[in-house]
Amino acid sequence: MTPKDIAAVLPLTAEHKEWLEQIRLELVKRMLITTRGNQSEAARQLGIHRRTIQTMLEQPVRRKPGM
């Protein structure tokens, strides 16, 4: 389920969207640990495209001021 899927059902604030993206990224990172860095296998197990994982990992980490 993507943030867009959730937004179609529930109204989300920018803060909610950021929080969901952080959770998605954490899930991907944990799956990459489980699959020993194999992006194709991680994508298969998560039910997403391998390119989605690559795009997520290419994005800069967003941090709130003071963190």
C-alpha cells in the first residue's frame, strides 16, 4: 500500500505523509538487510518494483530542524 492509496481513503497532512514515507523506507531497509542487499529479492518480497527501492534509496534523507 502506497501513501497515495492511503490518501485516497483518509485525508493526510504533510506530516502524516512524511511519517508514512519514513515507515516505508524503514521497511525497505530492513528487507534489504534480510535479503543481504539483494534489491530484486527485497522488492519481490515487499510486492514492489525493484526501481521503487532504487528511487527510495537515491532520495536524500529529510530531517527536521534540530535532529
